[in-house]
Amino acid sequence: MKKIIDKNGRLFGVISIIDVAVLLVVAVMALALYVRGNRSVTGTTLSDELISFQMVIEVAPDYLAESVQVGDFIYDKERVGAGALGEIKKVELLPPSKPEIYLSGDVLTTGGEDCYNVLITAQGKGIIADGRFTLNRVYEMGANAARMFYTKYSSFTGVVTNVWQGGWQDEAG
């Protein structure tokens, strides 16, 4: 019968005790990193919820209004690496509430027949905590926020008018 540790310090004559100790330390460190990286920060489990929101692009020229399409993903220009805020589910072209002057290229134009207010309804996933909506777990979305947004084909300033929990068919108000 073989000895458990031979005269060369090997376990069953196969592997060194030092090698076993090193493997155990590496395994414990890997387990600690896994547990640390997958632990909830707040101590409670937060799950992704459907969050819908509406925004308005005021006095948009017709080419901009037509470039915003259902199915496109919408992003925030300030948070380029944060991912999409959501997917556009509905686009409505409304007449502008008042004629305004806007800069189109190098030409100043008055809002008129070729301009629209564009109402965009979009839906994304995020967390809802303490009455706050956080899309994609990094972007706080609130009403009356005017920001630079973009899609695959357009870039615009939009004003968020409504945010609610649930799908876009469940519009609140």
C-alpha cells in the first residue's frame, strides 16, 4: 500500500502538496470574485420591468419627421455606451402648435406646411424604484426632460412628456 505523502512531498506519489495548495487558493479566489460580481448592490432583487415613454420633437422638418420609424431603437447622445433606451412603437405626425423659426442647414425657415410636431411612443426595459424609472438600468427617465436623442437615421432634441410602467398599449392618459 502506498503512503499518502511520499518522501518527495507528493500526495499519493502523483501531485505536490504545494500544487494542491495553489489550486485551492485559486479556486477560493475565483469563487470570491464570482460571488462579489453577482451580488445585488441594494440587498434586494430588482427585476427588469417594461417602461414606456412618450416624447415630442417640436417643429420638425418633414425629412426629420419621416426618418423616425417604428421599430428603430432610440439612444441618448450623452450616454453613447449605455445602450438603447428602447424601441419606437408608434410615431404620430401632428401639426405644429405655433409657427417657429428653425435653422435647417444654413437657411432660417418658419415652421409651416413642411413641419410637424412628432409624437414618439417608445418602450424599453429597466427598473422602477421609489417612483423613479431607470431605463437600461443606467438612464433615469423623467417627464419634461429635453435631451438630444438619436436613432439609426436621425438625430433630434426631444422633450419627454410622459413615462409609465407597462407596455405602450397601456398608455396612461
